[in-house]
Amino acid sequence: MGYRRIAIDPLTPTIGAEVSGVDLRDPLDDRTYDEVHGALVEHGVIFFRDQAIDHEQHLSFGRRFGALHVHPAAPCVAGNPELMLIHTDADSTRQNGDKWHSDVSCDEEPPMGSVLHLHTVPESGGDTLFSNMYAAWDALSEPMKGLLAPLDARHESAHLYEGLYGDATVRRRNEWPSAVHPVVRTHPVSGRPALYVNSVFTRRILGVTERESRALLDFLFVHVANPHFQCRFRWRENSIAFWDNRCVQHHAMWDYFPKTRTGTRVTIAGDRPRR
Ligand code: SIN
């Protein structure tokens, strides 16, 4: 392996790597950008420690990877909808992301990646789990892959967002997003197939009966949570996780009530999933 500017230490052979030797307060030069981007594509999710970035530095880091995505309604930080608030405390009745999902897959062009910076974390708990959807696809039998490969699925958000953000004043779009995507998508950079259904947004596999869709989705939602496809990240103050929504699902643990966990997510726009 040639000389690298940064160090990349895999968490598991399947998913996740910790990246060190880069200060994200500074703009990434081209070579460091290539190495960070390469690590993201290779490991699906990358982690950085001790990054006391401010909001502008967080936004600049995200923009280095593409235009930013704006959530249809989630609360934001400093009045900027590109800075999504991630916050849970003793008054919370729910936590963002505490089921397996790929961010905003209900959009026609779902986000490519998400960069989460936490500055307040509980002493223990509040880990985020990540699952590799290439591994999930590869582990299916050939007959199951053959069944799923030509199918599309509908991803919706009204069932979730109406309850959370039903107040018209917080909505940034007139309609709650909904989209049809292939059940298996080809990652535009790696060229690898990744399973693309998730328990938060995917409501119906099309082209089969309602009961068949339900049975397939129930099976796949259990399948994606297989620990063999996973890594688990323990947060510290000023840690960052950057995940690739095109080939990774995540699940944020809410096991630290009534403690506080707070940070900001910058989300990078993506393209329409292709088979
Ligand atoms: C999310 O963006 O889904 C939340 C992830 C987390 O809080 O760990």
C-alpha cells in the first residue's frame, strides 16, 4: 500500500473504519479528500474523533462531497435547514433514527451521505449501529436474489412525518415525500449491488400481492439487522460519523434516557437509485 496522508483503521472486516490524522476544521486538500472519500466508499461508514468543528466547518466539510440536502421538516440549528438538529433529553418522547433505516429514502433522490457531529453525549449508551447492505445482498441465496432483483418498492414518509412534523409551520415542502426505488440498487461509485429497503420508509414491494410484499419485507427487515453485517460506534464528545446511505443502514440506540445527547447532522444530496 502506498503512502497515505491519513490513517484508516477498520472497525470490522465488513463495515466501518476510524480515520485519524486529519483536522476537519481545515478545508480538505485534494489528496486528503480523495483518501477520505476512498475510505467512505471502501468501509461504508467512517468515524473521526476529537473534531471540535463549528457549524460553518461542518457545512464546508459536507459541501466538499456535494450539494447539501434539506430535510422536509426536521428541526434545524441556528435557523439553517442544512443543519439538522439531533437532540434527545429527559423531556423527549422519541429519538431520531432508533430503527434501521437509510436517511430520507422516501425522496426521489435520497441523500448520498450524512455527517453527524455530536458535542454532548451520555457517559454510556447512545451508540449508533451500522449495517452493510452489500453484505446483506450478498448473503441472500441465488433464488431469493433472482426474485428480488427485478422488483421495485414504494418508500413513503407521511406515516412517520405527519405525526412528528404535522404542524404546517415546520414543513418545508407541500407534500410528504414518497418514491419508488429498486429493491436492490447499484452503488454509483463502487458498482456493487446493495439491498435498498428499510423498515422506516419502505412500505410496499410492487408487482407482488400485498401479503407477499408483507412477508418479503418482514424477512428483509430482520435480515438487514444480522450482526454479521454490522459495526457499532461508541460516541465521545466531538466524534463524527460519516455514513454512505446508498449502501449502509443505521440504527441509533436510545438506551440512555433521561440523559442528554446532542449534535448536528449535515446531509449530502444524492442521485436517483438505479438498478
Ligand atoms: C440519524 O441521523 O438517523 C440519527 C443517528 C444518530 O443519532 O446516531
